[in-house]
Amino acid sequence: MLILLAFIIVFHITSAALLFISTIDNAWWVGDNFSTDVWRVCATNTSICMAITDEFNEYQSIQAVQATMILSTIFCCVAFLVFILQLFRLKQGERFVLTSVIQLLSCLCVMIAASIYTDRHEELHQSRGYRMAVSEGQYGYSFVLAWIAFAFTLISGVMYLVLRKRK
């Protein structure tokens, strides 16, 4: 049981790290001379970055992605704190239900963010607000990490439900 708990803690911390990296790092959409995320667009050869503001056509979609990624990260961190508290406070059989619910909310939020970005990426990168041609790019590693974080948070949320029944 102790090994299982250690594995779940490592898995949860990995999920949180993936969420932090995918939310913060500037690589959701990359090209030869630029990289962009949900916060800014950067030219890689000049290191000049421009914040994404309301002058972009699909700014509401970007704001939705920003909000849900932040919520996902917060939910994942709160779930870890609740897990630690529940580990020592609740009796057998009642453990980890709240942790599982919060972790599954984190999973839902990251899925919503990545889905919105996947659906709206063509409109997002054809905005007149960009000063460079960003439509000629591909998904970057932060976008891929967001989908991996979705899988990790889903598995983690389910593991907490399964662990609840263990003695």
C-alpha cells in the first residue's frame, strides 16, 4: 500500500508539472521563426515578444484557453493538498473521494482548453494582430504536454477512486 501511495504522489506531481509547463511555456504553436502560446507571440531569431491582446480576432477563444488552463493547474494543486490532508484525517473507505472529484475537474478543464485551441487554431493564427505569418506552423510541445496532462489527470482521478476502496 505504501508503494502504491508513493506512485500516486509521484504521478500527481508529474501531472502538476505538465500542467505548469504547458500553461507557461511558449510553444503551443511553432514555426521556423516564431513560437506562440496562449499569452504571447515571439520571434525566435530576434527574441521580440508581443502580448496577445484584444486586437486579435479570436481573443475570446484565447481567454477561454487561458482561464481553463489556469483553473486546471489550480485544481490539480488543490487536489494534491486535499489528498495529503485526507491521507491523515479520514478513516478507511472515506478517503480520496474529494481528491478524485477535484482531480477530475482539473482533467475536464485541461480537456476544454486543449479542445478549444484545437478547434479554433486556424482562426487564431490568421488574425490581423500578428506582425508575422504564424499560420504556417504546427502544434508545439506545450500543446502536446497539455493533452498528456489531460491523460495523466484523468488516470490520477480514477486512481484516487480505486484507491478509496483499498484497505
